[in-house]
Amino acid sequence: MEAQTPAAPAKVQALSEARLTLFFSLAGIISGALSAAISLAYGTGMSTLCLLLAILLYYASYKLASNEKFRSRYLMAMLEESEVKKNLRVWMTGIWPFFILWLIAWVMIYSSVLPLML
């Protein structure tokens, strides 16, 4: 008798939480860089505009992540069935990485470029 080897776990095409988080993180960094550029160009009184820009870019990235063509091309991955999240909500998965990295990028870029301008 031959010893049976355990079957490999089944893999399915599913929305990857890691890819989704990375996508929103990159969008947040881009938004932070734009906010820093606005603050450097027009002064620190433009923080409300920067916040509105961040909200607008978050909404745009959410809509892009919800687009079926974009999602199937960039955000889907072959995952084991045990790794698949059944109720993965795009807007909740992306909100914290986006806004935390937006704020970090804004502060870091602004504070590193400002001394060079003086």
C-alpha cells in the first residue's frame, strides 16, 4: 500500500486584502505628496483644501477599487480557501491605510522640503 499524501488546499480567485491595503496605502502617499506641495506653494492656511483633496482622492481610489476591470486585473489573487475573507468591504479596508499614510507623507515631505526653501 502506498501512503497517501495530503491534498493541497484548494485555491480560488478572490479579492486580496493585502493588495487592497497596498493600493490604498499608495494612494494615500500620493495624496500626502500633493497636500505637501499645496502647503509649500500656498502656505499652511490651505490645510482645509488639503483635507478636501484627500477626501476626494480617497473617493476616487475607492471607485477605482470598486471597478470590476481594475479589481480583476490588480486586486484579485489566487488564495487558499482558508485565507479568503467573505465579507471584505473595500471602503473599510482602505480607509485607515489611506488616511494614516496621507498624514505621514504630508508631514514628512513638508518638513523635509521646508528648510530647503528658506
